[in-house]
Amino acid sequence: VKCAGMEAQFNEATHLAKISIPRRCLKDPRWVRAGFAVGILDPTTATGYLDDGLQVGIKSFENDLKMGPRVRR
């Protein structure tokens, strides 16, 4: 989805990502929650795993992605 004001930056030196999504791009909700993970899927076995940034250890795709607190602004 394209929306004016959306940005994504990645700092190679610090390995930090910064993502900015204006509320209007999400139909102007009163609050949002965010989670982040990296996933890998083995197409030969249809097995997938997530490395959830807010949980310890690697989870299977069946586990829920942990979400952060509500952000109002």
C-alpha cells in the first residue's frame, strides 16, 4: 500500500530499523499496537519458524506474534 509519509530506514552500522506509518494510512485509528518478527519457511517440508523480536527463542508459525503496548500518538 502506498501512502504519503510512510518511511523505512535501516542503519547498517547499528542494525536498527525505523519504520514510520502515519495514522491516516491506517484509516486514522485512536491507537495502534506493533510487533515485529523475521520468518523463514522451508518449502520442501512446509515448516515455518518466526524469530519474534519481543519474545525469547524461536517460535513456530502457529504461535501468536507478541504485540507491544498501545501507542496513541
